[in-house]
Amino acid sequence: MAKQTKTVTPVKKNAPRSLGLAERGIRTGKDFANVMSALMSDLLAGRVTPNIGNATCNAGGKLLKVVELEYKYGDRNGGSQKELVLAIGVGGASSQSDPSPGD
């Protein structure tokens, strides 16, 4: 049986700055702004591929949407009076008896 060797990826001198910031976590708007600012610098300097930059921006947009929905409908701690319904019924069917707008 052939002996398997572990491959170690060397740390690049020009490691993306945004990676270090993101690994610490994004908990505040300032953290988010810092990561996005560093990501833009990394993209311009060629330390991050366009595909990674695009995926990161898409994920950031979804993170902002979560914050927006929490602001609109309440926080995660149960202190809200409003309720956000994420899914209705089974198989996409609504359990409400309201007719559709076209009826």
C-alpha cells in the first residue's frame, strides 16, 4: 500500500487582508465595512480572485438582508412583537383561504 503524504499549503507573503478580518468575525457594521474595504483592496491588488470577491460580496449582501429583516421584524432574542413567516404550509401550498389576486 502506498504511503500517503500530507500536503501543506504554504502561507503566501501577500495573503489577503480581508481573510484575517473575516476570520475574526463580522459582528458590527464597522466589522462589515472593514472586511469589504479590505476585500476591495485585495481585489485591486490581485490577492483575491474575482470569483472569490463575487462570492464574498453575495454572502455580504445576504448578511445585510438578515440584519434588515431583524430590524424590520424583531431581533433573535424574542423581544419582537412582529413575526416573520419563513414558510407556509406543506410543499409550498398556503394554508390561508384568501383568494389569489387574479380571482
